[in-house]
Amino acid sequence: MSISRLSTCGVFWLILAVFFSLSPARAEVSLSVSGMSAITSGNISQAEKIAFEDAFYKAYLDLALRQVPGSSSVDLAQKLKGFVASRGAQDIIQYQIVSRSQQDNVLNLSLDLKINDAPLKEWLQSQTFTTPLGLRPLILLAITTRGPGPAERYEWWSATKPKGYSPVETQLALRLKNAGENISDVPQRIAVLPAGPERALSLASISGASLVITGSVTHKSADSINIESRMDISLIDVKTKQCLFSSFITLKGAVDVKTMNELLITAILDQIRSEIAKKVVVIRPVINEKGLCVEDIKDYDTYQSIMNALRSMDAITKITVSSIQGHAICHTIQIKGSLQDILDGFKQKQIAQADMMIEGDRAYIHILNP
């Protein structure tokens, strides 16, 4: 009978290998935030709960804004609360209260958090928030307006040199722009256009738009007080000539034309945007698989600090141990970008003194003696 023995060093590396092969990959990010809440009826526990929720939301907002272009920030802020509410605290890996203060019935908590931001990134991509404005479909507006006077009518394309959008088109364009959509200006010059439904498509082609919102808005004075309005609206794909959305709405009330336009736009805006979203390309970063070896490891704490630093980088999506030889551990890493970006980012974190180099598809971090 033969007996095999493992040295203490061998057992240590074996345990390390098993630990990293079993530990789930997650994108762990550290940040500091603060949350506030009013203290009502002296209920400190309720105020603290609300302050925690406020801090968690701000943490998600901070992380999300790093991932999206400015054109999506308004829409993001409107929808993020629903996502945060659906996640609860399940993505919070760790938190620590740094300070707690109370002044004039206001509770303020300062927290250090560690968050798994992988679900947030997936949600941002699914909502197309990560798509820059220039890559979203260009949208032209071509809406006929009539009234409230019997002879009042406006179509910007009726002039050889258009002056610009009508008031209702301008209001709709602004609402869409504020929501992060890519809105076309009117063409500077217009040739002879065909009549009927093809006119809107021709206008869109002239402007280079891929979608056109067309139809009509009609205002009539119902009596001395009320105005009666109707909006017939369609969203059309210029390339396929497919109508993606069509609706009409009528409203009556004692308001001015501008307010009525806003009411009509609000009634259809979410439906139109949901159809536009289906035409937005989801931007997913290209993931490359590379190798990374950490050499001359003298102690576990140093190695763990290096791993924590690497896992905190947005450019690294996954790290798994591929081999262990002596005091060197090699890994397979999935990255967005280049190995040079990874090493440059690691160098800025100043975790350990090390020589670093790249050979082909593998990077090496050689730990120097202190």
C-alpha cells in the first residue's frame, strides 16, 4: 500500500483552486453614498428604512449613469426606480454605515456599499439605455395641423424652403428628445412630392430618417369656452413602409391650444416610444477571452487583493482559475477592451508592486518582493 502526502503549501493551493473554481463570478463594485429621510411622528426606524432605500437608489443611479449616454439619462431616472424596487436588496453584497446624523427632523445616513451590478447592466441593455443617441433611429415628424380657425392650416413641407416644425410638432419633438430619442430637423429644401401616404415616406427619405411620425391634429372651437381636438397619428418604418403604430384620440376642454397639444401628446407618447424601442439596436460590448497570470505569490492576502481589484473593473466580466503551478496562478478572463487597458487600470489601483507585461493573448503580473 502506498501513501501520498501533500505538503502544507500544496494543500493551500489546492484549497485555493477549489475555492475559485466554485465561487460564482459576479461584478462587484464598491462605492459610497448617502440617503436622507424625514422623521415623521418620531418614527426613527421608518425614517431609517426610507433613508436606506434612498441610498440604494442613488447607488444604482450612480452605477447606471456610468453605463449610459447623456441622451438616456432622463428616461433612465424615470424607469430606474421600478427596477430598484424589483431587486430589493438582493444585489447588495455588503454595506456599512459610515455615519448617521439627525438635524431638524431629517435623518442622513452615509454608507459604504458593495454591489453586484451584473443584473443592472443586463437591464440597461434590455431597455436600450446603452445605445448612444447617434445610433438610435432618426425620426422625422410630418403632422398636418388645422384650426382652431377655419382657415388655419400648417404643413411645413408645403414651402420650398420650410421654416420649421409646427407648434404641435415642436412640442412632440421636444418630448421625444427629452426622452432620449433621435429627432430629425426638417429638410432645408424640398423637391416636388407625391401625394397621399407616400408623401410622408418621401419626406423622411429626403431627411435621411428611418422612421416618420405622420398624421393630423385638428382643433375646433366647440363654443365660446371649450376647444374640441382630434389627433390621428401613425408611426411608419421608412424602409419597409410598415405602419408600426396607429391611433386617434379626441379631447374637449376649456384650455388653450398649447395645453391641448400637450394633453394629446401625453396620451400617445408611451405607446409611440414602445414601438420606437423595438427598432433600437441593443448595444452589447464585444467580450474577448484572454489569459492572465499572477506570478510569485507569497501570501493569500496579496493575491486576494489583486483579485478583488481585477473583479471590480468594469472592463472585466468574468475571472476563472485555469491552472496553478508553484507560486503562479493563471486565469481565463472575459474582458471588454484590451489587455493593456486591464493592466493600466490595475496599475492605477496601486494594490501591489509588480512588473507587468503582455505576450500575445496573455498578460502577466509578477509580484515584486516588498
